[in-house]
Amino acid sequence: MNHDLTLDQVTPRKSFPRKLALGGLVAIVLAVLVASYISTDIDPFKLYTKRQNAFEYLFGRQLNDADKQAALDQAKRLPAIIAFEESYQTVKAEYAATGKTLDPVAMQREAQKRADARMKAMTPADRDRIVQSEYDRIADEKSGGYFPPETAWPHLLEYSKALIETVAIAIWGTLIAFILAIPMAMFAASNTLELMVQGDGVWQRMVRWFGQFVARRMLDFCRGFNEFVMALIFVAVIGLGPYAGVLALAIHTFGILGKVFSEAIEQIEPGQVEAVTASGAGPAQIMAFSVIPQVMPLIVSYTLLRFESNVRSATILGFVGAGGIGFLMFDKINGYLYREVCTMMIMVIVSVTIIDYLCGILRRKFV
């Protein structure tokens, strides 16, 4: 009797456990997707049902009669407020010039008398002009909306200066991270660490293992915290300003670049390293002439990619006081000045587009 089994007879027995394992894996994945779908409250129709809210949020809402009357009542009080403030400043200056003791109560009484006189002397046309201007401002603020964006030249100049500061934060954060990440990647990669600590002895292996472990854990720590959290810490330590944003971006980007560079170094072609080593080159020369040239395209490409990302991240860091246009944006959001926020958002998008185009040109020269 022939006891040999054919391939067709063996395959079903071997494939059944594989199919069962695959089916179990698919079931687990589907269960995770369903559970996460429910927990995140995803509703494809919710955005459509809330479309009116979205339209009013973006383009503003129509004011009703009560809103218009409230805005008009508030605007009518502005001429009296302006007259009192101007009169009070005049009285305060007179007290200071004559050497009188500043008496707040007497100064307010005198300022109120002069303010009443100014109101009587004010022509109806001037008063209506002030009221109408204030009414337009209040009505615009009450209607809200992001569009149309603010286009006043003084505002554009202010936002441009803040945007330049944001780009500067991204430049220095990326540059510091890039400079530190390359040598750290050499310690985090096993093949370059073998070039620096040569030998097969127990101590050499222990030194290599410990060096790589420390380097990788340091990179894990640096990228383990989001740059937003790091910016909060640095703002609390060194105060408000762009320097806190630079440090936050540099540490987080250092962890990411060091990880990517070390993995790229471990994937290089060993033949080139062996050829340079055979010529009698030292560890530094081997890295400079055989390791770095092989990973340079990836280093340049990913560094430019992180720079583009850091420009966007630097904008958000301003929300916690780390400088840049984000600081202004957060202030305008709190003041419900959404049209100014829209202008800044457009400027950030345009700047990121320009930076992406310029980085693409540089990337093509190296990759």
C-alpha cells in the first residue's frame, strides 16, 4: 500500500489552522473598529444636520431686531464716553501742570462738567458719525463669522511680523534638532556603533548594548511628549516668547529625526562600508565617506518635511505663549474677532504652500 500523501491531501490540514487564525485576527480588527466607532460618536449625517450652524459660524448670522437695538443703544453711549475720557485727561494734565494734589472725585466732577459742555457743543452730524461707526463695529462683532477676512493694512503688517517670527521659530527648532540628531543617530544605530566600539569581547559588546540602549531611550523620551506640552513647560520656566517655542520644537524634532536617521543608517549597503574600511580609514572617515552619503537623500528629505510640519506646529505653540502668529491668533479668538483669525489662517496656509514649494526644489537637488 502506498502511504505517500499528495500535496492536495496535506494542504487542507495545514491551511485550516492558518485560516482559523486569520479569521480570528479579522474578527479582532472588526471588533476594535466597531468599538472605536461607537466610542468616538461618529455620525456621517451629523455634519449635514448641523450645516446651518457651520454656515453661521463661517459667514456670520443675521441680526434680529433685538440685536440691532442693543447694538444701537450701546453705540449711542460712545459719544458721551469719548467726551468724558477726553475731558478727564485734560483735567488730569491741568492738575499735574499746576502742582495740585490729584483728587479723583474732584477730577471726575470737573471732567463730567466739561464732558457735558462738549456734548452740547458737538454737532448732530459728528455725533451721528461716531454712533454709526460704533454701531457698524458692534453689529459686525455680533454677527460673527470668519468671512470676509480682515484686510486692513495695519493688521496685515502686524500679522506679517508675527508670521516671520513663527517661521524663525520653526527654522531654529529644526536646525538645532538636525545638528544634534545626526551624531545621536550614530549611537542609536547598531552598525555604526560597531565601528566606534570595535571588538568581540564581553566589555565591547556590553558598551555597545548600553550605548545603543541609552541613545534609543533618550530619543524615545524626547519624542514621547508633544511639543505643545513641552512649550507649556518652557513657558513656565523661561517665560513667554519665541525662545520657549524653539526649545520645544527642537527637543521633539530631535527625537523624531534621530529615530528616523538611525533606522536609515541600519539599512545602508554594507559593501561600501567594507570597501572604505579595507582602505585603512578610521571610524570617522568611514562614517563621513560611506555612511552619510548613503543616507543623505533621506536626511535631507525628512528634515525638510519636518521643517514644513514645524511651521504649522510653531503656529499652535503660540496658543500657550510661545510667540509667533499663534499668540495673536489665540488673542483674537478670545476676543471673538474671527475675521482677523481668518486672515491669519490664510497667511499661514499661503506661507506653508510657499515653503513646501521651496523645499521641493531643494529636495530634488539631493534626492
